[in-house]
Amino acid sequence: MENDEGPKITIRLSNEDLQAMEDFMGDKGYGNRSEFIRDAIRGYIAHAKVSGEAPGDGIFVHLGEVHLMTLENMVADGAIYNAEDYIRKLVLDDIVPKESMEDTKSRSFKAAQQRLRDM
């Protein structure tokens, strides 16, 4: 989409950044630099609004269309609240040893019981 109306801006890029941008544009079929830069800005803003973080804060995982659709269907069916929380849970379930989680739950429950007795 060409947008000839509106303010114009100028940016400076290193030769390496420019080449990386042009390579990416060629791979993704962008017609011109302005189109690419507008899309990049929109994508950055949309990501920051959704995640509350700037890209680069954390880990970005690219999923294929079938996986994204599966997650969308799970949300629509009410099986999960949202895809990001579900994926975070899957990773944490895999990283945190089950014994540690059971020990934490047990200690937390005992601490809650003790607090109630002390009240």
C-alpha cells in the first residue's frame, strides 16, 4: 500500500542494517522500503500494546499457522484463557521439576494453615 499523503521522515541506517532490511523485504515480497517501515512500526506498536514489553524483552517464538489456529480454537472453546499464558505454563511445567512444585505447594499450604491458627 503506497501512502503518498502525510508527513515524511528520514532515517539513517548502517550499510549492514540496510542490507538486512532489503534481504528481508525480498524474502517477504515487500514492494518498497516505505511499505516495509510502516509495517514494521505497526508491528512493533501492536506487540508492545499486547505484551506490555518492547520486542527483545523476553523470548519471541514463531509458530506455524496450524499451531496458531489450534491455540485460537482452544481459546474460542474456552479450554485456555489465552495462548501466551498457556505457552508460558507449558514451558514452566517442563522446566520446574514436579518434586519442587509439590514441595512448594506443600510448604505454602502448611504456612497458610499456620497463619490461620495464629490469627
